[in-house]
Amino acid sequence: MVKYFLIMDINKIFSSNLIRLRKLRCLSQRELAKTTGLTQRIINYYEHNPKSIPVENLQILSTALNVNISDFFNEKNGKNPLDELDIRWIKKIKEIKKLPPSYRNEIIRHINYLIDKANKDKN
């Protein structure tokens, strides 16, 4: 019974690290699948409680994400705030960073206006 829980913990650690590393690279499951030659279905399976992962696929994923295989199995103590951030937002932020400062300032003003409005409507 103890061995089963140990395996489940390793699988959970692998899955959460795969998701975290994929998001840090601003990749969707589909994009990672395209990069690796694996299917999106297998990427989804690896991110949600995999039972086994062939060593070749670990190597393919580590190469695509530019990490060591051991990085998939390192247990992280603190939660990365980017873990909960939608990939679309990360991509948009990168696009916004490329805009001229006047456009970026206008976007910030608009976001602040909408947040203030939502907070007022809530009260």
C-alpha cells in the first residue's frame, strides 16, 4: 500500500511540474504536442494522473521544454503565481510589452478603469 501512494505522489509531482514548465514557456498543450511530435491527447494524459511514461517521451518533453528530466520530479514547496495564470494572458502581456509606451499606458488606464468600475458595481 505504501508503494502505491509513493507512485501516486511521483505521478502527481510529474504532472504538476509538466503543467508548470509548459506554462512557463507559454505553450498550450496543442503547441507542446506540435513541438514534440506527441499528440495533444498524450500531453493531456501526462498532465492528468499518468500511470506510466516511456523514457523516450520524457526525453522528448525535456528537450522541448529545455529542462532536465529530473526537473519533472523535483517537488516544489512554494506555489508559483504563474501556475494559475491563463496562457492567453501571458501571451497578451508579451504582446503588450512590445507596444510603444503610449499604447501600454493607455491599456493600463483602461484596465484600471474597468477594475474600478467592477469594484464600484460590486459594492
